[in-house]
Amino acid sequence: MTQEEKFKKMTTADVRVLVSKLAIPTIISMLITTIYNMADTYFVGHINTNATAAVGIVFPFMAVTQACGFFFGHGSGNYISKELGQQNTKDASKMASTAFFTSLTFGFMILIVSMIYKTDLVNLLGSTDKIRPYAIDYLKYILIGVPFYSSSLTLNNQLRFQGNAVYAMVGITAGGILNIALDPILIFGFNMGIKGAAIATSASQIVSFVILYIGTTRPNNIHISFKEYTPCKLYFKEILKGGAPSLLRQSIGSVTNVAMNFSAKAFCIYAGFDKEAAIAALSIVAKVTMFIYSVIVGYGQGFQPVCGFNYGAKKFKRVKDAFFFSIQVTTVFMIVMGIIFAIFAPNIIGFFNNDISQVRSQVINIGARTLRFTCMTFPLMGFLVLSNMMMQNLGIAVRASLLSIARQGLFYIPLVMILPRLFGFTGIQMCQAVSDVFALIISIPLTISVFKRELNEKLM
């Protein structure tokens, strides 16, 4: 498909069909990205609870790495989609190369600094004495894949914003399948324990990187070339404007997880729980909810190129139609998932922890109750995610950034300090649900104002 044919499809096809078609591969990509860590959690859960907790301790660090990839991928992708909407392929090509090579450089910087301070890092992330050896072993091998993970997410999003979600899906899916295959082989077959899980993850990330880079060389995709690398104020400003909400959303999520770990260590004693059991349970809930959350984000990513192309082509009604259709689909999905996950919460938590010790029952009890609290606000997630993505796509950086940090920063971090003092450990378990309600309260008026100022006025 030529760029002209792609432009016609993105600006004339039925938005309901278009968003859904683009969403399917992006949902798969997001699910596979989440499976990277979920696979480790499942197989490491056969070692012991401390190993499960170690993966949870390192999880916020992985989220920061992911945040860097999304920052450069979403920032450049938003710009690329709008430029392609105006049929300006040359400028889109320069942006793609600039963002990719900058992302790769940042990844290597994270690798070097984190390797030097790995012990301090796991302590900062909330490790206990029992968890620390496992966390260090896991982290030092995870770090090998960091530059490739970050830049592969940049490539993935650039391809997606071009309307080439299938190429993006293939790269991420291949790595995810490899990770799932290598985990049991390295952990149990080669008796490498938690080190094997980390090596499997890094190897799969490198494979994804290679496949995605090859995807950029395919006909009708924007090619990545160092000759097109054009570091300049304009491009970095656009990356910052379009990528800051993603960076804040992911980074604040990491800070939230760390705050939760420290709060859990402080208050679990009063509830009669082991520290390691509490951290393991909360980390499993975080992975499970992220798995469902990734479906909503994936559907939103199917909406984004439609939004960007049509906004660039000044077809504002199509932007609104695509937005409201996406809200309907994601809300219905989350209502169904909320009911299912609430019913089977103990089974889901138990699936990821196979420790035969007495601690396992604590993990299941803590995790199941926390998951059920979180399920209460699942139906809100479609609106929260889609409104944030729309603002990000339209270049309304300040409001998009505010919504990005609201759910897990502006509200969650203070609440995770306040609620446990009022309700004990239950306050930690209900914190995400309460935070989601507050996030919805501020997102509704912000979204209404965007429609009035950015879309309705331009339709007149």
C-alpha cells in the first residue's frame, strides 16, 4: 500500500472498522509486552516467594525503561502520523530516525549507570534482606536488554502510528514467544534459577529489536537511517510534547510501585503478614491488572493513528466518532473483565505463586482481596485511557500530562501514605480503586473542554 492509498484509507474508511482493525495487532503487541514480565513471574513463582517478590521489585525499573521507549515512540509517532496526514513524508522520516537513535543512546546510558549502582537500585526499589540477592541476580541480566527493549518500543510505536500495526505486532510477538519458550529451559533445564528468567527476557528483547528494525526496511514503511538523524530543537520539542504524557504515566507508575512496596513493608506486620508475602502478592496484582490494562491501551493505540491522521487532515468529526466508539468498546470489555477477575481472584493469584510453604496462603489472601478492590473501577479505565491518549495525540501536552500522572501519581502516592493510617493494610489494597475515582473526577471536565475548544470550534 502506497502512502497515498494509506492516507485515503485512514481518512475515508468507516472509523469503527478502521479503529478495530488497527487495534487488534496493537492489543496483541501490548499483551505480549506485558507477558515478558508475566512469564517471568509465573515460572519464577515455582522457585519460591522471595524470587517472585524479586521480579516485583525490579518491575518498576522495567517500567521506567518502557517509559523511555514510549516517550520517544509516542512523541515521534504523534508527529509522524500528523505529518503523514498532511502527506509530508520527508519530515516524518527525519523524525523517525532522530527519535530512534536518541532512544538507543538513552538505553545504553541507563544500562551503564544501573549496572554500576545495581545494589543501591534494588534497595531504592524496596527490597528486603531476603529478597535482595534474588533481585540483584535478576537485575544484572535484565540490564543487558535495556537499550534494545527501549528502542524496540520506539520502533514499534513508530510503525503503529504509520498505520502499519501488523509489522509492529510481529516484532513484539516473536520476542514474547521466545521469552515464554526460554524461561523454563533456562530456569529449570539449565538450573539457572532467576538468572535464567532474566536472560530469557533480555534475549527475547534483542530478537524483537532486530525484527522491528528489519520491518522499517520494508517497502512503504518509513526507513530508519543515520543519514536522516537530525537532532534539532523542533524535533525534540515535538517528542517532548507528544511523549511527555507517556513518560510521566509510566514513570509515575514506577514510583507508585516503590511507594506501595515501602508502605506494604511498614503496615503488613500489623496485619500479621510476612513482608515478602505482601510484596509478592501486590506485585502479582500489578502484573495481572497491567495485563488487562494493556488491552485498553492497545485499543487506544488503534485509535491514535486514526485520530492523528484525521486531525492532520482537518477531519474533526471523524476524530470525535472514533473516540466515542472506542470508549463504548473498552468500557463494555472492562465491565466483563472486572466481573470475571473478581470471581476468580484467588485462582488467578495462586496461578502465579507455587511456593509450597505456608507463605503461599498469605500471598493468595492478600492478592485476591487487592485484586477485587481494583476490579471495582475497571469500568472507568476506558474513558481514563482514551481521553488521555486523545489529548496526547492532539498535542495538548499539559492536560495530557496531568491526566497521565493523576491516576498513579497525583492521587495514588498521597493515598498510599494516608489510607493505611486510617484503614491499616486494607488501605493499601483499596488505594488504586480510590485513586481511579478521583482521576475520573478531574478527567471529565478536561475532556469536555478539549471537545469544545479543539474540535467543536473547528467544526464551525
